[in-house]
Amino acid sequence: MIRIALNARLNARLRASLLAAASIAVLAGPALAQTQPQEARVMQILKRTPLIDGHNDLPWALRQGFGNDPHGVDLNENLSASTRLHTDIPRLRAGGVGGQFWSVYVPASMAPVEAAKATFEQIDTVKRIAAAYPETFEIATTADDLVRIHRAGKIASLIGMEGGYSIDDSLGLLREFYDSGARYMTLTHSKSTTWADSGTDAPKWNGLNAFGEDVVREMNRLGMMVDLSHVSEDTMVDAIRVSSAPVIFSHSSARAVTAHPRNVPDVVLRQMAGNGGIVMVTFVPGFISEAVRASGAARAAEMTRLSALNPGDPAAVKAGMDAWNAANPAPKATMEDVLAHIQHVRDVAGIDHVGLGGDYDGVDSLPVGLEGVDGYPRLLAELMRRGWSEADIRKISGENLLRVMRAVERVAESKRAERPSLAKLPDDGAPE
């Protein structure tokens, strides 16, 4: 009886997998079908070179949906049919993921002291994920750790902070986050901080103020990568100017392809390359598809209009939005959109300065063909079909980020004799 039940379950999973594969092939069209012979080659490459994704929000998804408990859902199961999660162990393995920066995101709306507390809790969540599945995950804090863990057949788990408000204007807290395992910090999220401008908020400092420059220098001294996703163009330029180590964009794309302020303009792509940094191209539909971006902007404008017309009447606003959405179906991003951004970053910055930062479990929807973390081989196979060499695939998958990590570590080693910075935000430094 047990064997019969097990066989039935396996057959059901097989049917589900085949149906999912068929659906992807139909939606993505002929180009996807042509990549399939290349996927075996990609998987062979990823056995030797770790595919390192720059940004995954599974810790926040567990916090929001599963009581912040890695045991609240069985990550050993393929969860694509039973949950909204984009990430689980079977799909990570199918995607060839060898290193993952888990984002320890907290909302920009939190008061800084609460954000600091929540960020430490998120770091704890990452460590508990690794402890819950020790046969699969192991915490890494250096490039050598990452390579060693990948060679052992596990997925190296690294920690990336998202939002500089979590340090509560304290370089002492920054150092504590580093000691807890954080190896990059995104200087802002959706809102400007008291020392750095966000790309999606009104400018306060025209980039970094003096304390913001001190934050970057202290990150260099520690060996924490400076992440410029979410920041304004002026902040990008200032951080690249100040940083003595390569910077990263953990999950950003090219503004010349999609005109979102979160994306990286060509002038910064060139400066970033001169700094030795890397743009890890993201899969967020609104950042990679101009049609999706424009649709989202129109939807937001309609929500604002309806809210102004119906103050205190959320039911009327909802009814109006339901009608608007029915009349204006949202377009879908595709893998082709992601490929366009990857190629543009390569064309402008060079093959040594492009990587991957999907933002899985940080968004509601994803491009057709890249709906889960198992999509990387399809993406890389399509690049190979378009003429990318195996050496190119190794670079975009992980070698470029490993080079950056080692450079950041070397800079920190060169600064070992320097004392920790005691810089503080001036009393008049906070915006009104």
C-alpha cells in the first residue's frame, strides 16, 4: 500500500512537471524550444562554476506567510503548485544555483530602530534556514567559502542587507551587521535615508551627504560590498567616486532599455566598469519591460484619480479599479526582456561587469519562462544559442561576482590597520 501511494504521488508530480514544462514552452515560443539542447551544457558549466544570484527575498516571504519559520513549509518539496513561493530546494537544484545572497529586507516605512531589530531577525532567519536544511545550505562569508561550499555540493548562503535605514545612522550598528554575516548593504530602498538619496524618492542630498560618504568608506574598511540598487543616479555617482572597492548592483537593470529610475543609466554603467563593479540584472517585470512599466504607472494614476473622486469610499475605489483592470489587462514581461538588459549591460560595461539578481520571492509576478529559480538554465542556454561562449557563461553566472568579492576582501585587508570610524551624522543632518 505504501509503495502504491508513493508511486501515485510520484506520477502526479511527474504529470505536474510535464504540464508546467509544456505551458512554459507554449508561452515562451520557439526561442525557448531551441534553447533546450543547450541546457545540458549549461548544467555542466554550473557544476564547475557556481551560479550566484544576487538577491532573493525568501526570508521575508517566510516571515510574511509562514510565521518566520523555515519549518513552516517543506522546502524539500517543489512548492510551485501549493504556494506562491518562487524558491524551494528542488527548483534551486534544477536551476543550478550554487550561491545565493538571501536578502534581509525590511520595509522603508519602519522606524530606523525597528528596522534594525527586524534586520537582525531576518539575519537569524537566514541562519535558521541553513540549520533546517544542512544537507543543502551552508552559510558563507567569503569568496573562498562560496567556492568551497559549492564544490561540496551545497548551496552557499550569503546575507545581503536591503536598506541603509537599518543601521539607524550608526557605524557601530553597521559593524555589528557585518559581524553577523552581512556582506553587502543596499544604501537605500524606496525612500531616501538621512544620508543617501533613493531613486524613487525626492532628493534630499543630491546623492550622498558627508556621513553617507563615511558609511561607504567604513563598508570598504570592513569588506562589505556597497550595493547601489534602489539608489538615485547622483548617489550611484557619489558612491563610485568615494568607494575604493568595486561596487555592486545586486538586482538592477539598464535604464536605456527600460526607463525606470531604479535602473542604471549608461553613464553610470561606464563608471561602474571603471570601478571594477558589477550589475546583476534583475527579473522584476516593471524594471525590464517598458510596456509593464507604463501599465503600472497608468494603474497607479488611475488609483490616485479614483481615490480623489471617492474620499472615504474604498468600495467605490475598488469597483472602479476592478473595471479599469478588466479594460486594461496588464502586459507580461518575457525572458526576451531580460536578455535585452543582459546584452545591453554587456555592450556598454563589458562582459566582466554583468551578473544575475532575480529578486525571486520579492515580487508578485515574473517573466514568462523565468517564473521560479529553476529558470536560470533556460536563460543561460538562450545566451549560448545567441553566441555567448562557455567562458562568457561562467563569467555571468559567478566568476564576475567572485572577482568583485575578492577585490572587496583585498581592500579590507589593506585597511586592517585602520581604526573603526567614529563618524556621526551631524545633529542638523536629518531632513525635515
